Amino acid sequence: MDKQALKNKVIETVDILADELKAISLFLHKNPELGEQEYKAAQRLIESVNQHGFSIKQNISGYETAFIASKGTTGPKIAFLAEYDALPKLGHACGHNLIAAMSLGAAVAFSAAAGNQACAYLIGCPAEETTGAKTAMASDGIFDGLSAAMIVHPSDNNNLGGTAYATHPLQVTFHGRPAHVASKTDKGINALDALVMFYSGIKSLRQTFTQETILTGIITKGGTAPNIVPDEAEAKLTIRALSSSYLENTVIPAVRKLADGVALATGTRVTAFHYEPLFKELINDKKLMDLFHKNMILLGESVTILDPADADGSTDVGNVSHAAPTIHPDISIGCNISAHTPEFALAAGSNYAQERILVGAKAMAMTAIDLL
């Protein structure tokens, strides 16, 4: 069977799967679960892919809701990544219900077309919005040896390329000594004063970096009562850069040095730790991008090609891209909508978005066919 015949088989298979994929997407949308709690979502996906003859491994890299579904033993190893966690109060405002359905459809369609010429994987990846299971999975070698890894994200446009920021969130806590604010004998050591000094210093520090850097935060603890000198004050920072190397070797050491200097100047003690793992920058594979673009055109879709340095958000897919050739394109599910908003959550459950599942699944599976 030639390549076009295999692609026609992919299209036919996804169309046959249409009702199943839409039902899975809407089930996830109506039953949103937070990261590491996606028991219903993972079970629904596992049941579906198991019915299509895939072998299942569960409890991956310490995550109960992670899984690896595979079919085939020889040829290129192509993985389609499923995300299925939701956001607090907003539900599927990032469209992970659509991502899960697209990747499942792509895996099943690619396997049906490729037969014994390739090994197809559906890899269930929990907690993208929080701890990022892909970071642990990448460290454990789950993505090593893959010929390609693909995932398509809902958006307000069809985009291809660009990158995502490397990020390593940091919690900084200053420790002082409590006292009554009116005490004449003990003025205490004000941890909040130290934190405010540190917070103010962040703005000046941000100007010293030679590469694009995002450095912002919030004060999450500033004391217990206004008549008590705060003995503990805490901030959570989001620290991002265009490369994980610059982030880890330049930006974060500078932030820690600033905190140490403030502690020395104020007589406080400071502690800091990363409350979420390192998400590396996203590297979109040029070859896969070209193939995906051509397949979107075959499907009648126009695509905006982004500059390689055009960064948008952060994702643990970045860690995958450092282990295997990866693409993370966007597919439009509406106009003028932004992720992590109530409007996006509504769009992710719309009839139009369910139809877009079929386009994303076909484009990924057709790109996998090209790799044969």
C-alpha cells in the first residue's frame, strides 16, 4: 500500500471513530478532574484504547493516573501524548479533553493504517497544569528511543512552531522573630519587611538579564495579626526564560543571591525551594513541523508559522522535546478566545470543538505515516 493509500486509511479510520472520540471528549469535559486525580478520565481512555487492541501499562513514574498504551513491536516508535487534567473552578479551560481525544484517535488510526510496520503509543500524561508528569516520565526514560512524539493543543488559531518558556517556580520564605509591635524591650525581626525589600528588588533584578526573562510573584503569607511583628513571610515566584540552561545557571542563582543579601541586611533567615519541577523550553522538530504543515494543507487547513523564538506559556512537553523529536502545534476551536478562561472552557465543550478533534487526529496520524 502506498503512502497516500495509508493516509486515506487514516482518514477513514478517524471518521469511523468520530462518535467515540467526541463522546470521550465530552465525558471528560463534563467530569473535570484536577491533576493526579484524573481517575475517571484515565480509566475511560484506557478502556477505549484497550478495545482497539493496545496493551496497557499503568502507574507510570509514580503517577497512578499515568499510562502507556502500545500496539506493535517493530518499526518506528511513534507516540501521541494525551493530557486530561482540568483547572480548579474552570474545568477544561485548557481543552485537555480535546487533546486526549485527538491523541487517542491518532494512535488508533495510525496503528490501523501502519499495521506491523510501526509501533504506536498513546501515552497518558497527568497533571500538566501542576506537577507535570512528563517531567518525571522524561527523567525515567519513558520517551527515549521514540522516533517522534506529537500532541495538538486547542487554540484560537492553527499555529505551528514557536516555543514555550522554561520555568522553575520558586517559593522564598523569610524567617524573623515575633514580638508585640508596641513592645519597648523587644522589637523582634520583621520577616515581612525583608520580603517586601526582596520583592522590590526583583523589579531591578529583572533589568539585569541579557535574555528574555519573566520574573513575577505573589506574597502568599505576610503575618498573622497586625499587632504582631511577622516572624514568617512567604512569596511564590514564577521564573521563566527562553532556555532552561539560562534559567538554571543565571536567573535562579541571581534570585537566590538577592534573597540571601536581603536576609543578611535585615537579620532574617531565608529558605527557598522549587515547589514545582523544571519545565524545559519546547523544541519543535523542523522535519515534523514540515510534514504536519503539509498534512494540514491536505486537510484543507491554513496554518500560521510562528518564529522559533516566539514563546507562549510553559509546558512539560518541553521536557519530552529534549528526549525525542517532538511537535506541539495548535488547532483552532474558536475565535478570540484565550486559554484558562471560562470562555475557553465553554468552547472546549462546543459542537465545533468536537469536530476539530477529527482534524487534529488525522493530521498527527498522517504525519506519522510520512515517517514510515
